[in-house]
Amino acid sequence: MESINHSFPHRVFSRLRQKYQPISFSCELTTKCNIRCDFCTRTAYTEKRNKKEDFHVKDMADETVDRVLEELEKFYKRGIPIVFSPMGLGEPLIFGKLFEVFERVKKISPTIPINLTTNGITLNRALSEKILATRVDEVSISLNADNAYMYEDHMGIDKYEIVRENIQTLFEVRKKNQSKLPHIYIQYLDYDNNPKTFSKDASHWRKIMKDGDKCYIHPILNHGGFYKNSNLRVVSPEHYPCYQPKNFIAIRVNGDLYPCCPAFYAGGERVESLYLGNIKSKSPFEMYNEKNSKADEIVSCMRKNDYTKIPTCDKCNTYRISPNIYFKLPFSLKLNGYKWI
């Protein structure tokens, strides 16, 4: 699969498909969480010895949610494809007004996809019924492990069997309602660089999956280089450019805007090289339609292989799970300083 993803035909196909990729509104509705994952910076930020004064555990203010949905509607009315994805350093299912927000998104248009990422701990039957009632399009559950010992070791809590039961319940509720949606994704985390470890467990889920469902094995990532475990730092001297700034709007719990999801992992710290403004005074829709926007400048730096102005991107390896849609130029053919076209 890795070879296919990086093959020339697939990269050309991915490049062409980018023109039709929806803009992802990734919205940090809350920074509250009910788990302590060892791969997440939030765990370090909330520990007493590492507590950051700029990290606040809270829900997004109503007026900020209103602004997010106003901007979402602007994209929709202009015919620009969009996806609403609640995500960030918190667990969306413990945000009290989550389903009210989902209803408001679908009121703008039932065709706007909602992609929910959750740890699944509170995903009981009642919440599964609500997910179907509010027409959520995709639910990605971070199971992350294939046994209880590994789960507790890395997630810091003994809830493995509960999460498995909740996943099973979501399948049952969908079947009972004779619905094709939501698509159900189950994520595993490959700590040991051995994806075959999860084959047996993934096979179990595939027996009850439908078209559109999937299990996927995710490598451990160092989003923005903010996770300080030295084993996860990027050591490659060269990156291929990331395409997130082209189709990604990350909105932190305080309304700060960024062009990629790794910015969430900085907690409350402002990442100046990537900061686009605050949604209270800055319009993502206007930024998207701006010529030579900051997001364009960030991609331009990457295409020149120049990370001096974007040190956060230099430390990040999130781009490695996305297809490389750029093509490297020979040194003799560098055009206007660009190393990638």
C-alpha cells in the first residue's frame, strides 16, 4: 500500500483530485477529555509538573461556535465543498452542545458531511442513536490497541472492553435503523512499526463492516514537533510539501485560526509562523479567497524546501500520512527557487 500511495500514477491522481477536495472545518469544540493518551501533548499540559499557563480546559464559547457556523455557511452558499470535523485536544462526545451543533450544520444543508472522531469511551447506545438521528456521516473511533494491556499502558485508563462494546453497539444501532450512515472507521496505533500485529483484530471488525467502513493502522506522529518524545522527532533532512494548508481550517477553542491540525497540539501557545488570526475578527472565507494568503506563503516555502520561516513544519511529520502530490525537480531545473512542482 505504501508503494502504491507513492507511485507516480497515484500521485498524479491525488494531485488532480485535490481540486475537488472539500475544505475541512476542524473545530476544537472542547479541550476537556476523559483519557490520558501518552502520545498526546494534552496529557503533558495538564500534569502539574508540566502545566502550561496558556492551556485552558474549557468548552468553545457560544459566540465562537456561532461565528464558525456563519463562516461554514458562506462556503456552502458559494458552492465550495466543506466538511465539519469536531476535533482537537478534547473529546467531542463530552461537549454538552455537540448534537445541537450537528443539527445546526445540517440545517445549513443536509449535504454538508459531519466527520466525528472520538475515543469511544462514552459512545453508548443512547449516543449512538443520537449520532444516527443527527445524520453524522462518519465516525472514527480511536481504539488504538488490540488488547487491554496495551490500551491501558498507552491510553492511561482501563476502558478497552468498554470501547469495543461501544463500537459493536454502534454497528448494531446502524443495522437496526437500516442506515448506510455513518461510515464507521476503527483506528489502531502502530507503536512498534509492525502493522501486521493488528491483522487478526481488524479481520474481526471487517466481518461486520459495510462498504465505506474501514480499519486503518496509523503510525505514531509528532504533530508540529510539539510532542517531546525524542523517538518521534523527524530526522529526515528533507520533506515533501504538506497540502493541509490548501484545504484545512483549524479553529482552536479560543477561535484562533490555523492552516493545519498539528497546531492543536501546541495547546494554548500561539504558533506565530502558522497563526492566521482569530475568527472573531478574521473571516476564513475571505482568507480562502485571498490571493497570496498566508496559507499560500506557507506552501510556497515548503515547495522551495525552505523551512526557516516555518520551523513548526520542519519538526512535523504529519505530512507523511498524506499522499505526496508534489514532484521534485532536478537541481538543474529549479524554477524560481521551487524544488517541488
